[in-house]
Amino acid sequence: MATIITRSIGFYFNVMCYFFPKKMAKKAFLLFCTPRKGKVLPLQKAFLEDAKDLILEVDQIQIQTYRWQGTGPTVFLMHGWESNVFRWRNLIPRLQKENYNIIAMDAPAHGNSTGKILNVPLYTTCAQKVIDTYHPNYVIGHSIGGMTLLYNLYHYSSKNNTIAKVITLGSPSELSDFMRQYKSILKLSNRMMRLMEAYFTENFGFKFSDFSSSKFAKEIETSGLLIHDELDKIAPIWSSEQVHSNWKNSIFIKTKGLGHSLHQDKVRDQIVDFLKSD
């Protein structure tokens, strides 16, 4: 049934794009940016409720931030697609042991934040609002959160002077790969994909192939750690390998059998070791 529905949506876009090209391009891109889950579940509520901090407004979106107070350097946490701050439930106690001041945010359309869509440029704008408010020393991003973090460092290269170290966990690199998957799932025509790329270029200033963490990494001077599992089924390991090859101040750690989430004690120890290193 799911296949029939997705193919029907693709067929609709492929036909209607001949009559309403710009409208269909926008609708197809917004569908691509619409998460199906990620809002707070009942079992997650108690953990998040006590840590709620400021609500920041960005383009009429209410961004919920969280804080676990500490006297050490400030660490900012950015979750991935269809997730929320609860995904950091295991890392936060480990950081608290080191007395870090911990800040986190729910991305637009996720957790307790408002909004209906999420994409990397939007996530970057909202993350920058958090950075301007809390001035973190370190930033950690998982999956799309890590991809957004690297774009943020590239896009705001002259602004975020307080950030000394960053970490990405299981993060993808190339937008063009996502778009190829989207085309395959919906069976979108080449014409429809060209219209979507034109829409993206007009609104964000990039072609799909140019929106690339591995390309952004060439301009990043901040020290970084990339951790990625070689059996990751969500974001292939070559994503981090390509980023590392272009990021002169990066360290790459390859794991095996830890999956995409990277929740294990070993990973948490590697994160803290890197943050504490000279």
C-alpha cells in the first residue's frame, strides 16, 4: 500500500508539472522536507520537561531550547531527522560528569518546536539563533544535525568565533544522494527533478551537487571529530570519509557494528576525550 501511495504521488507530480511547473516543484520539495515523526512521545516528556529553557523565535517558528547547567565550557547538541533532544539522553549524563554547561534544541517540526518542515538551510538559521544566544564552545551534531553543523560553520564562517571544536556522528554529506533516493522512491521524472533543482537553486543559491558537506569542509578551520560506523545503513560511511579528506583540522574514527545512532559508552568516551584534549 505504501508503495502504491508513493508512486501515485510521483505520478501526480510528473503529470502536473507540465501545467504548473513552479507550483509542483515547490510542493515536491516541501514534501521532501516534511518529517513524519519526531514530536515528543509520552515516555520522553519527563526527561525533557525539567530541562526546558528559552523559546527562541525564528521566522515565526518557536524553537524550544534546553539547558543542563554546568560551570564548564558550553556544549550545544543538534539532533537528526525525525528525532528530538531526547536522543541525547545517554550522552547528557556523561557530559554532566565533566561539569559541562549543556544546551540543546529541538529542530523545526521536531520535539517541542513548532513548524511543519525541516531542511538544512532552515535548521542552520535556527541553530545560529541558539549559537548567538548561548555562545557555545563546542557543538555536537548527529546525522542531519551534523550535516547542518558543517553547513553552519561554512555559512557563518566569520561569525562563530566562540566555537573551538565540533563533532559529527553518522552524518550524511551530499544532498544529491538524498535527491536521487527521493527520485527513486517516488519515481519522479527527469523533468520534475530539474524543476526541483531550479526551485532549490533559486531559493538557496546551490545546485543539488554543490550542497555538499565535503565541499563545505574545505573552508572549515575549526577542529573537528567525525565518528561513523562502517555498517551504517542510513548514512554511508564514505560520507564522513569524504568530509575528513577535505577537512584539514579533522580526526576520523571508524566504528564497526555500532549502527547509525552511536549511543554506546565507547562513543561517549571518545566524544569526551576529544573535548578535553588540547
